[in-house]
Amino acid sequence: MSYRTGTFWQPDVTVATVVARAGQFLMVEERVSGRVVYNQPAGHLEPDESILQAAVRETLEETGWRISLTAFIGAYQWKAPETGQQYLRMAFAAEPLQHDAGRTLDEGIVAAHWMWPSEIEALTDRHRSPLVGQVIADYLNGSRHPLTLLQSL
């Protein structure tokens, strides 16, 4: 693959939010490839939307929560060992604003839960990927960067 020949590789760009409330985190229980796993509210960047818009949209679609992004936690690159698919995840800290309990959640979502860090850690073997624990660990260790680091022109 070479840019000079017009062929190139591109990872899936995803977003995830760490939504915190009174020491708990908003987590998504979802069905993926026949397994029930846990993840932050997360999903793919869609055409013509900014990374920040994607994070807000995915959180609403997967949990019914409207949020306000407060900080950029970090960017994470990961290769799924089963498929070889590669991901570039942009992770954000957020605060919950309002819950729409009647909202239909995305296909595959079993439920959204508020969970303590110890509960999330106890489910490590059921995390959708190692990104789940790493993003939470970085959040708990104080990783916060201004949202202005991400520009959409």
C-alpha cells in the first residue's frame, strides 16, 4: 500500500465517553458477535460530523443520556486480535445533563448502567476491548486535555 499509488490503509475512527456521576461511570452492556460485553458509550465517526459531535451523538444513541463534553482524555490505537481490524479511539470525559428514559437505544444495546470502578474492573474479562479499562484508568489518573486540541475545519 502506498499513497503514491493511490492505495492506503485506514483505521476505523471511533469515539468513547467516560460519563461520571457521583463516583460512578455510565457503561453500556451490549451484544456483539454472540457475546454480551461492556463498553463506554462508543461508536464510529460518521461522514460530515466532527469528532466531538460523534461522541455526544453516540452517548445519546446508546444510553439515552444527553451529555456535555468536558475534556479530551486521549487517543488510543488498538488492533483486534481476532479480526486484525485496527481502531483509533478518541476518548472524552463528560457530565450527564438529562436522561430520556423512553428513548429506544441502538440495536445490540442490552442496557445502560451506572457502575462503580470496582464493578467495571471485576468485569474485565467481559470488556469489549482492552480500551475500556485503559480509558477509565487514564481518566482516574487525571488525564484531561482541553477540547480545543481537536479542531474540525
